[in-house]
Amino acid sequence: MRGVTGRLMLLDTASLYFRAYFGVPDSVRAPDGAPVNAVRGLLDFIDRLVKDHRPDRLVACMDADWRPQWRVDLIPTYKAHRVAEEHEGGPDEEEVPDTLSPQVPVIEDVLDALGIARVGVEGYEADDVIGTLTGRADGPVDIVTGDRDLYQLVDDRRGVRVLYPVKGVGTLQLTDEAVLREKYGVDGRGYADLALLRGDPSDGLPGVPGIGEKTAAKLLAEFGDLAGIMAAVDDPKAKLTPSQRRRLDEARPYLAVAPKVVRVADDVPLPDVDTVLPHTPRDPAALDALAVRWGLGGSLHRLLTTLSA
């Protein structure tokens, strides 16, 4: 997909349908009574995003593996608290609300019938698909996610920014390097180092004990990056407090593997897909059947109107 120009919008799809599920009442149901709040909420999200930001291309990036084994091998606690059921020889099952799980295949069917590109690759998270697509893009990129981990991809020079939903998608924080420096004291490239130093309980990343966000930002400002910080640990003249030096030294085993876990992959073997935003549905008959079966009503109609404009 290299050589593709125009504005590319990448959706962290699971992040958005989780938000839709919790933001839209579960009284929104199909004719047979099945909840479709996540389905309709996501369609409304996409409608608003396309209306407000007018991407030329759009990809719904999926978690084919929400907890890749290669990350767990490096840090066993990675997302461990979210495991609902372990599966030997296959991906573990993520803890997902009972009424959300059945909506995910419906979301996938609707996106496919619309002709919106949907990409998930076995052994990788949606973040990795986003990282690879971002690296290959030749034009500006808007990443839509409620996951701050993707701040690491922000790059003013290349026109890569994160649209972070503050309230639904009606209020988005347009995150560029200025926003990152103001909030965290780092740019996009420094965000991954900041995240792995401070840790992230929601992802099961322990971080370095005693090194919080502010201390991590100060160390990165002083020494540049993680490699620079660890070089300072080995340099008796470097300006580190005795406790910082000791804590970082004791955390070497974690710090040796954490970058590979925290940084998104940029080398995912992607399938060849058409990322152009469709103006008309790819499969109108299938879409009509889905609309009737699941009662998608106004949400689907509004999105179709926006796409055709």
C-alpha cells in the first residue's frame, strides 16, 4: 500500500466499538430483541468522522490477536488480568461483556458489505496494523483511538496525528506533538519510552518502581531516550539520584524486553486491500439484509448518505 496518497484514516476498531457499547444504551435493539448498541454506535462514529475529517481512505483495523504470544513471552503479565479463558495452542479469550461479543461479527459483516477496508492479521493487535499502515503511508494519517499507546506514532513532519475521543466522537482531542509536549513533556517518538518507564496497569506493564510519569519525562528530557538513560546509569558522573540509579539498574531485565512489547510493530505482513473510502456499498443486497435483520435504521442511512456525498 506504499505510494498511496490522500488523507488516510485508521480506526482502532475495538477501541471504538467498546466506547460505542458503553456510550449507547443497550435498549437499542434489533427486531428480535438482540442488543445492537455497539453496531449502531460504531456506524454513528464512522459517519461523524467521515463528515468532520473527510478522509480519502479509511481502514478499520482489527485485533486478530488481542494478546499476542510473542508479547506475553517477553512480559508474562501483559494484559493477563483481561484473560477470561486460556486456550492452549491458540489465542486466549478476552473478557468482553456478554452482550458485546455477539455484535462483533455483525460489525464485521456490515463493514464488509459497505466496502470499508477491514484488516486484522493473525498474531498481531490492531495497534500493530495501524503502526505498519502509518509507516507505509505517503500522505497525512489520522489515527482514531481511545488508546494512548498510539501517541507514539504522532509525527508532525509526516502529518500523523491521533484523534482521541474525549466524549463520543463529537469531541476529539487532535493530538499532535505540541499537545504531547504540553501534557507529557515528550514527542511521539519519546512516548513509548515514557510509557514503559512509568508502566501501565491497564496493560499489565509493571514499569520501573518509583519512576512515575513526571520523573520519566525529566529523565527523557535530560538523556534523550531509554538508551541514553541506561548509559547514564553506567556513568558515575551522570546526574541521577542514587535511588533512580538503583531502581533503573534493578529494572534492567524488564527494560531489556519492554521496548519490543510497548512499541507497535511496523512490519506486519498486510493483505492487499482497497483502502479508498467507498461512495456506494460493495454489496447492496447483503447490506439491505443486514439492515433489516439487525434494525440498523437511521445509523446506516446517515452513513450511506455521508459516503455518497
